[in-house]
Amino acid sequence: MIPKGILMVDKPIDWTSFDVVNYIKSYLSINYQVNRKTIKIGHSGTLDPFATGLLIILIGRENTKLAAHFLGLDKTYLVKAKLGFISNSFDRTGEVNFFSTIKPTQDDVVKNLKNFLGIHEQTPPEFSAIKINGRRAYELARQGQTLEMKKRTINIKDINLLSFEYPFVEFEVQVSSGTYIRSLVNDLGLVLKSGALTEELRRTKINDFDVKNALKINEIKQMYLKDFETKIFSSIEKLN
């Protein structure tokens, strides 16, 4: 019988969240000799392919019902922004264009990062999975359509500069559910008048769940079943 519960995975770069789900499903199907179509697996919230970090995999029908719970939890990210440039996707994977030669000081960066603390309105990027008239926004954006993205209320609970060496700004941020880090970086670039895009993004925490305790993909491949099963814990025990 396939074990049921929660598995924490450190998503590698250039993998989609679905890739990770598919990989775990294949691992379970092969090792437990069951039809992969009968295996019910979900995840805690999408990470962009260029991003890395914590992805909570929910194994079993009862656990996949907890997806909404995890989606509503706070998230913590390590962010590397590049100043002087902008992108239509707000990250390095989009259409990148030069924006400005303005070079803000470290004091400017710290001050403006802190100004984002608290509750405010944020405009999601057009290249996002938000649905507009039944279609994903990124599908419409790729077709060249101009989209009107509705603002949403978010809460930046903590934000701290880690390093600054122009053009790169590295910071850690804890945010409420629904916050787009790419939009935060784009907004930072606008207030600094330098422009900015997200160069690297890593999710380190989902509430108290820490990527330090997560499995890497290559570790899963090398695991024996008993070792794999010890890494799956009861969702009920963890959530209580």
C-alpha cells in the first residue's frame, strides 16, 4: 500500500511544480507496482520553473484536500533582483529590456524595501496563472493581448536586505498568501527609478515548514522504500 501523508521536496531549477508531482507519482508507481492513474497527488502551491525551493507534496485523496490550507499559509523567499533592467514577465525568463543607468545607494535600497512592509495593494504580473475569462493570464499575454490585472491585498510581514552589489540586490521576505514576488521586485525597481527584474527566487519556508528538511530530487531517486516512507509524515499530526 502506498504511504499517505505529506512529503517536502526541494524543487530544482527549470522543473515545473507539475514535473515534481509527476516524478513522485512515477516513483510510487514503479516501486509499489501500482497503476499511476490510481495515485492521487497534489501540491501546496506553484513555483515558477526558474524558481527553486520548498514544495509540499500531498499524497493520498484525503491529503490533497488540504491544498487550500497550505495555499493560505505565509511564505518566505530568498530573492535576487537585478537593477537597471525590466521584463514583461518581471523576471529574467521574459523579454528583458534596458531601463535606466540610475544606481541607487544601499541606503536607498534598504529604505524602499522597508516601505513595502505591511498591508497594501499589489498588481499581479500578466505572466501568471490567474484566470481571466476562463483562461490563464500567461496564455493571453503570450498572444500579445493587453490585460487588465486586478489588484489584490497582500501583506509583507518582514523584509530584510542580505546584500547589495550593483546591479544585484539580495533580500529575504516573508509574505502573505497571494503575494507575487516578481511584482514586488518590479515595484521596487519603479520606486528606485532604476528598474528591476527577478534574477533568482527560492522559497525557503511555508509557515513552519522549512526547505532544510526537504528532499532533493536526486535523493528521492536513490532512496529505498523504507527511507522514503520515513520522510512522509502524517498531515494531521503536523497541522494540529
